[in-house]
Amino acid sequence: MPESSFKSIQLTSDIIGGKWKLLILHALLEETRRFTELLDIVQDITPKMLSKELKDLEYYGIIKRTQYNTVPLTVEYNLENFNGELQNLIKALTSFAKNYQDYQTAKKKQVPERIDFVI
């Protein structure tokens, strides 16, 4: 594998890797979201972790944070750049996951269950 390709994968992993970022990006592919909407969509994420992940994505220029001077304060997030590339990446990862699940299901059907003999 060429070194430049490896470095590109490493950079991608640095930017969107981890447990939550892809789920956040998936939610933002569809439309602009408020913080509380993202909390509802990305199940099991804490407000503190969501805030951290959003700041990271904003730092890299992947998402844009827009703050409105309303009472209460309104903050929205949307994809700033790379929308098409991210959509293609998420579709590819979704396809990989489905194919992997199908493979695992077929594998379980082909492999007989282990039989333990008691001596």
C-alpha cells in the first residue's frame, strides 16, 4: 500500500474516527440539526461527549455551528464541506456493514454447532 494512501486513511480516521462522529455526521447529512435533536438521534451519547465531538468536527471544518440570539439560545449544526464525499463514505460503510452481517448470518448457518463430548 502506498504511504500516501496510508496517511490519507490515518487522517480520515483522525477526523471522523471514534464511536460517535460517523453517527453525528449521518444525522447531519439529512438536514441542519439543533443540539437537542442530535442528542435524541445519536442514542446513548452524553451532552458532554456530543459537545466535544461537535467541537472537533467544527475545528476540522467539517461542520458549521450557527448561533442565534434568541431566548433561549438556539444553536444549529450543519455540514459545511465535503457533503458529497461524506454521503458516499457513509453509504459505502452502510453497504459494508450489511454485507458483513449477511456473511456472518450465512457463516453461522454453514458451521455446525460445536458438540462437546463428556468423557
